[in-house]
Amino acid sequence: MRWTVREAEMPGVQERVEGRRIFLTDVDRPDEPLEVEILDLRSTVLRVIVPNTHVTFDLRPHGGDNWLFEGTLGGRLFAFDARTLVKLSTARK
């Protein structure tokens, strides 16, 4: 099942984002980002899959900001700022 961003939960992100590839920042190694594909984006979870694998993991809001997500995979801490999706959405119009 494919998901979309819920406008009420993530204002400004109106287009479908599932399947979009993004880069997660490794908090300890910012020069080693991880490319992932979005499976689901809500105000409470960003679920991603690592391309060409069966590895999925969730990132959760960090620090009370529903736009900043953090999650771990294999002992590495990754972060993503979902506001970049708003910038991409408005740039495409």
C-alpha cells in the first residue's frame, strides 16, 4: 500500500511523496548520507526503505518539532528535515 502526506498533518506538503528518494544525514558522519525511499510520511513517523534491500526503518519527530525526524539503523543515527519537501513542492509549481 502506498501512502501520501496528510495535508492536515504536514501543511505545505501537498503532493505525493511516496517513492521519492531523499538523503538522510548521519549525525556523527554528515559526509556519509544514506539514500532512502519514502514509504510513508506523517506528523508522527517518516517510514523509509533502503533501495534494493528489504530494510525499512522509522524516523520519529525530534525535539517537539514535527518537521525534524531522527531514527537509528545499525547503530547509526540519521536525521531528516521534512521542510525540504515543502521547498521541493513549491519549486516544482
